[in-house]
Amino acid sequence: MPPRELVEKTFEELKDQEENDIMNHLDYRKLEKIYGDYNLMGGSKNELDMTTFIAVMLHHLPPPDSEVHLVRNLMELFEEIDVNGDEDLEWVEFTNHIIDLGMVKKDSVFVDTIKDYLPSEIRDVNHDTEIEHIFYMESKQHLIVMERDAKRFKVYNAKTGQLQMSVPSGKTAVTGGSFIAADLITMERHNQTVTYVVTTSSDNNIKLWDPTTNYQRKDTTNTPVI
């Protein structure tokens, strides 16, 4: 007789396989139809009880070899997804579970079906040329924006979308090449740990900018190739 641990492991693997078999049948077309049923029967909260959820899933899944077996799996799936335990399954709970399983394909239509997009209150400003690179500085909540052929990069507040500054500032004459890319580096300097924005430019210069001093330039290094 196999050990209890092996039996339990095999049972869990079978459960995972059964759940994946269910999810593998849910392409974006079926999800659109299921979402329509949620809107039709889910009420203002866009949620279904277990009986309704199972009925909806049975309607959209391929005919099973054993409906009793599939119903049991759907009951277990419902209980697993119902994280708040209110015995109602919200559309957000259902789709988040699909995403957590890694079942989202690299298909924009499929993703748009799952995610509930809301319009952002952030409004962009005019740019001098096309944006070629954007770098997100999580520690400062800044967006570093580099426009085509620009010799200054722009710093935006990532939460509000407001322009904070141009670097170098508009009062400073700028010569040399246009910026190509940026990154955030942490290094030891003068026995202190410091963080800089490092940029590369088309004239093969690497420059360090200090975010703590409004991105004043700290160093410039010329290299043969960028």
C-alpha cells in the first residue's frame, strides 16, 4: 500500500489537473459569454451563487463524459475561488483566479475580456517629439521620459502624471548628443550608499544624475561605444 503522503500528493495533483482541464476550455469567446451571463444574472454586485455558477459553466463548457464528476469539480472550484467565503462568486474573484493560474494568454482581446479597465484621471501633456523611452523609478514614484532626439529628459510624478522638471533645466544650455536610455543604480561613493539615475546618449556619454538634488549631474564618462 502506498504511503499516505504519496496518496495525498497524487490526489492534489489530480485536483490541479481537473481544474486546469476546466480552465483550458475557457478561451476569450467563452469568457465573453460567461461575462454576459454574469451581467444578466449577477445583479448589481455582478456575482453568482454556487447553483447559478455551476449552471452557467455547464452551459459553456464542452459536454463531459460524466456530468456528476464535472459538477463536483465545479463545486470545489467555486469554494476555492470564493476567497471571502460569502457563498457568492464575483466576476473579479473568478477572473483573478484565472490570472493567478497563469492561464492568461498573450492575446490582447483575451486580457481585455478578463480585466475591468477604468478610465484614468491622469491626462498627459504635450511633448516636443515622440516618446521613445519611459523608465519608472519606484523609489521616487517618478517616470523618466525620453523623447526622440531630445537633449533633456523629463521627470513626471507617476501618481498624478504632472511634469516635475526637465533635466538639465531649461535655464541650462545643452550640448552633445540626445538621450538614448536610462536606469537606476545604487553604488558606494565616498563611503556612502547613493542612488543615481544613469543615462546614455548618442555622443557615447554616460551621465549620473542625483534624484535627491533635483537631478543635478554628478559625473560624465565618455566611452568608445554605447
